[in-house]
Amino acid sequence: MPTLPPRYNVLGVGVSALTLAQARDLVVGVRGQLRCGYICCGTAHGLVEARRDPELRRAFNASWLTTPDGMPLVWLGPRGVERVYGPDLLLAVCDAGRAVGLRHYFYGGQPGVAETLRANLCARFPGLDVAGTFTPPFRPLDATELTAFRTEIARLRPDVIWVGLGTPKQEKFMAEHAALLDSGVLIGVGAAFDFHAGRVRQAPRWMQRSGLEWLFRLATEPRRLAYRYLVNNPAFVLRVLAQKLGLKRYAVKPAP
């Protein structure tokens, strides 16, 4: 296994200090390997939820990588850290992975989204190898469904399972199942399925780079995202200030 980048502490979550290119190369490097672990894409929303939910916090800290997906996490990191945004990581890995025959599997999304995503990405990246897709029910898989899913993954042996369930469902799913699935690595990319399937518009690049993507998403999906951005974002700022000023200490505790 390659040497992984160091982590820095944001509210008790160890965030991997890396760039998009480094993350891409680490994922492409799992070609032909099994059970390397899983990758979380860390955001302000996710880290605030992790303060309230010890299971989610353990999932972030037990990951193979937890990337700085949101710009606030980039700003809090050491020099040289770049945003490793789930939708961008998906595109970068799909593109670069063609050279080594990387096999992909898409798990998640609303009915029809994973298939649309597959079609769009195969058109964009000729030669892309997509082993399969699965749209799970909104509830957790029952024993029969889980056995069938594990059997399919064992048969297909994808190098990457892209998981689009949203936080915290995708992180908990990956933490529970990564060591039991015959795949290389699982990567939770949340809204990337909807973005690249054309269901939801992405913020302009200038808003993404300036940390204003949350404002664009709030304007486009106010009812669904109001709590996340109007409650969780201020909570993140206050907690980070307390950590930086030494008023509150958050230890990064490895998962048991």
C-alpha cells in the first residue's frame, strides 16, 4: 500500500493533507487490489454532524482518506492542500483510470440516476469500464438484499465503488461494508451523482473556488438545504474559532 498523506485536526476529524492529483493517483493505484478501505469527502456540514454523532466521527477517522472537500477545510489545512471535491475526484479518476483499465461501480442515487450517470460518463470518457450500477432502497438493505449485493460485487470485482447516498448515510455504509466487499476502494461522493447525471446544477467555478458554493446550493434547493447551511455552517465557524483560540480541544480518536 502507498504511503498516505498526514492528517490535520478539524473538530476532532483527521483531514488528509493532499491535492486532487494526489487523491486521483492513490485511487487509480488500487487497480487489481482488494479491500483497501474507503474515502470520505469532508465538508463543514459533515464535520459538524460528526460532533453530534460519534459513529459518523469514527467513520471519518477510520477512513483510508478523508479529503478536504469544502473550501473551509482547505483554508484550515497546511500549505499546499487543495480542495478534493467529490464531483471533481469522480471525473479525474474516471479519466485517468482508463489508462490502467480501472473498473467502476455506482451505488446510490434516486431511481434511474446511476444509469444516467453511467451513460453520461461513458460518453464523456470513451473506454470507461463501468462494471455495474445499483439503486438501493431508501432504507438500509435487508439481509437478503445485502447478500445479493455482496455476491454481485464478488462477481464483478470493481476497483472503485462510488457511493452516492449523502452524509451521514454514505460514510456509515462504507465504514460498515468496506472490509466485507470484494472491491478496491469505496468513495462517498454525495451530490456528484445528481450533478453529473444532470439532475442538479453545479455552482459556477468562481463560487466554488471562493467558498460560496453553499450560497448557490441554498438558492437552488432552499427547503432541503436551509438547515445545513443556515444552522450547521455557523456552528462550524464557532467551533473552529473555539478550537483555534484554544477554548475547546477536539482530539482525533482512531476508530476502535
